[in-house]
Amino acid sequence: MFWFIGAFLIASAIFLFAPEQASVQSEQASTRKSQGHISLFILPVIVLAWLLFTLLDGHNGNFGAAAIGFVLTSCAIAHSKFHKFIIPCASITAISLVIGFMLAT
């Protein structure tokens, strides 16, 4: 939990004290067409395939669906075309975690 609070404080400080020109340059760079970083997409897809093979092999647990949700969320973040699926994937992860905790107790 401390890492989350620390990350929030650092992000807030960067937002408050960053120069105005840095944000203008990043906005101009974001307006250009981007194909997305396929190399960033490859690793989550490999992890997803490995996770699916492991789950199909019979190594199931209470948090198997949550693990898939985590990897799908990272896939959605890694490629710009899939950014619209970030919230649904994160919702699936959250629901799977709640169900996993309920089944574990």
C-alpha cells in the first residue's frame, strides 16, 4: 500500500511542478499518428499464452481468472488500439479478485 501512496505523491509533485513547455511538447507529440508499440504488446501476449496453458493443464486456483484479467489489462495498456478495453479488463480483474477472496475464506 505504501508504494501506491508513494507513486501518487510523486505523480502529484510532477504534475504540480512540471514546466508548462513539457506538457505542450507532449501534447504535440501525441497528436501524431502512432501505430503503437508492438514490442510492448508481445511480452503480455506470451505471458497470457503461458497462463492459459497452465490453467488448462489443471493448475487452477481461486485467482486464475484474476491473473488472466491482470494480463489482459496489461495487453490493453500496451497497444493503443486496445485502450478502450482497459476499464472492462480492470473491472473483470476486480470482480475476480473479490470472488477469489470470498472463495478462499
